[in-house]
Amino acid sequence: MTTHPSTPDPSPEPDEKLSLNTKLAYGAGDLGSAITANILGFFLLFFFTNVAGIGAGLAGSILLIGKIWDAVNDPIVGVLSDRTRSRWGRRYPWMIYGAIPFGITFFLQWIVPRFSNEPTANQWGLFWYYVAIAILFNTFYTIVNLPYTALTPELTQDYNERTSLNSFRFAFSIGGSILSVLLVIAIASQISNLEQQYLVIGAVCSVISVLPIFWCIWGTKDRVAVTEAQRQQTPEEAPIPLFQQLQIVFSNRPFLYVIGIYLCSWLAVQLTASILKYFVIDWMKFSDQVSNMVILAVQATALIMLFVWSRVSERVGKKAVYFMGMGVWIIAQAGLFFLQPGQMGLMYGLAIMAGFGVSTAYLVPWSMLPDVIELDELETGQRREGIFYAFIVLLQKIGLAIGLFLVGLSLETSGFIEAVSGEPPPVQPDSALLAIRVAIGPLPTLALIGGLILAYFYPITRDVHTEILLRLREKREAQRRGRDEG
């Protein structure tokens, strides 16, 4: 279609508010990713050791390989999505074609095939099966999720509206996490066999995870069409080689702070998630259902606080909100180490306190990242949402891969005993119990303190961001005048 010079500029003003339907549709796009990520984070390591019967060291290695591949494919998909040209824009083709394989490969992770009657041979058969499925699943997860996250700066440039948009996104994200736990509780109440439980959980969650992706596409397409038309009308500078792009990305000082804040926050989340069931069952001496209720308490609190923090952020800014949430979370996380078996009330109290901070880990870093992208556009003349989103997730996943691998390795070296299918759960030695307590208390606490220090030095305030947008608008106007005069 030819665009005539007289066509009005379709770009929205930076302070234009998004409709409720657009925010809801955008938020729904994170539902499937949240459900699958939550199930994998809280249950996969436990599934490997206590259902599939894989040793903790091998199980940690599966997580390590999967996460490293997940990190490697992020920048590839990010760069390719930035360069995609289609009638659906840059991001939608990836989401459309990746959605169904994303659901199928998630389901395949919960099958326990039998490769041999000899235990060692069967362990290695399971290891390579789950490695292969992890690589496939993480590929399709990236294909769907990374272009989705890169839609944020294409929907709005308003500082507060981005925080609001991300509050909708993470409301669906935390809501999806809560839904996944409720599904686990409901399925577990009907099916006593653990292997069958996880098979049904995988099947149900895979279906529920795929459908909201198409809702997101349908509900945001009009708004994205406006910004896509604007982008196509704006002359692009010559493409920057990939190596030079990396230099620019990592010379962007605010971006480095966001990377650090995000990595520290999510390292704490993932360390806690991966070890929580062991902590509740093996140290606190409660049932598996109680561990699910603890997960529910954390995430329900995080969902409620997400909207509270979003409103508070409008008044005091993102950094202040992060400090408030992290302060409460650090107290809760450190307190878990000192809990003694049977202290159910204190355990739930600390879980609720942790939920206050978990919501800021969702909200604040992702609200900071679009501001960094605008600073990069001001300095380079190009918008590279894909590569920025790819590299923040790449570094996050490498860090998490190492962290989760070390958790599995520490369990293995501390004498953790994996379950044998059909037999009662084993009694863990004191060394394994201490490793579990350290993994849920001191280690996440240190990560959170690191994030707090980095947030203190983050330089893009509300006023700085307003100045960036003003200079960007002036630059674009100068480009348009130059094009008209030419």
C-alpha cells in the first residue's frame, strides 16, 4: 500500500492513554508464559527427583542445559524479530507460529518414559530425553514470549502508562501463577498417583497456556498497527552490525543497572521456588498440599500488591517502590532460615511478607527497561527493543541456570536421597536439610541486597525520562522537516 505525503501522522502522543481492552489483551499475553514458568519453577526439580527418580545432580544439570540454551536463543530471536517485515508487523508472526508447539513441548516434559530395566541406564535415558525436550520447549518459549515482551514500548511511550501496562501484564502473570497452583491442588485432590498427577497437570496447563496468546494478538493489533505505521514512515539509519549493537547495549549504563536489578530479584525468586517444596516437606515436616498452599499465599499477596505498588509508583517513582518492597522481602527471606519444624503460622506470615516484595520484582525492572530503550534510540537513532529484551533475559537465564544447577549440585553433595517410584518418601540426612535451609534463606537474601544496592544507583528518574522523550520528539520533528524539504 502506498502512503501519500498528505496522510496524517498516525503516531500517538506520548501521554495518550491506552484503553482497558488493550491493557487486558496485552496482559493476557503473559498468562501462558506465567503458567508454564510457574509450574516449571516450583515443580520441575521436585518432579525430576521425586517422580522420575533422577538424581539431584543430574536433575540440576538438565535445568542448567535448558536454561543456557534458553539464554543462547534469546538474542537470536530478538535480532530476528527486530528485522522481521510482515503485514502483521515485527512481533506477531513469531507469536502466531510458535504458540501451538510451545504448548506441545510443555506437555512432553511431564511424561516419564522407561528406557531400561537397569536403573543407571534408565537414569541416563531419562536425562537425555528431558534435555532434548528442555531445548525444544525453551526454543518455543522464547519464540512466543520475547516478541511479546518487546511489544511494551510499541504500545505506549508514557512513563506512568508503561507502569500501568506492566501492572496489567503482571496481574495476568501472577494470576496465571495462582491459577496453575489451584489447578495443581485440584488435580492432586482427585489423583493420588504422582506420575499421573503431573501428566494431567501438563496436559491441562499446555492447553490453557496457548489460547491467551491469540487473545493478546487480536486485542492489541489496532494499537500496534498505529505505531508500526509510524515506524515505517520514519526513515531508518543504516543497520548497525551485531557486534557493534552489543557494544552499544553494554555501554548503556542504565541498562546495566536494570540487568543487575532484574538478575538479583529473579535469582531470589527462582532459588526460593526451586527449593520451596523440599523446605516445606523435608524440613518443616508438612504435606505436599501445604507446600502448594504456601506458594498460593505468596502469589496471591503479590497479585494484590501489584496494583498497590503501581499506584504508589505514580506518586513516589519506581526506585522508591522497589526499596519498599525489597525491604519487606529481605526480612521475610532471611527469616525462613530460622523457622523450625511445625511452625505453620510463622511460615505463612513470612510467605505473605515475601509476596509484598515479589510483586516489585515483577513490576519495577520491566517498567524500567522501555525507558532505557528510549535513551538508546536518542543516542543511536534506532529502536532495538528485541535486542535489549533479549539480552536482559539472556543474562538473567544464565544466572538462573548457574543458580539452579548449584542448588541441584548442593543437594547431591549434601547426601540428598531421591525418591523411588512406589516407595515412601525417604528421610533426608541433616546435611541435606541444612543445604535446603541455606538455599531458601541466606542465598536469596544476599541476591536481594545486591539488587537493592544497584537500584540505588539507577539514574533514569521520572524527570530524566521526560527530558529523553522531549529530545526524541524534537529529533523526530527535525527528521520529518528534513524529509519534507528533500
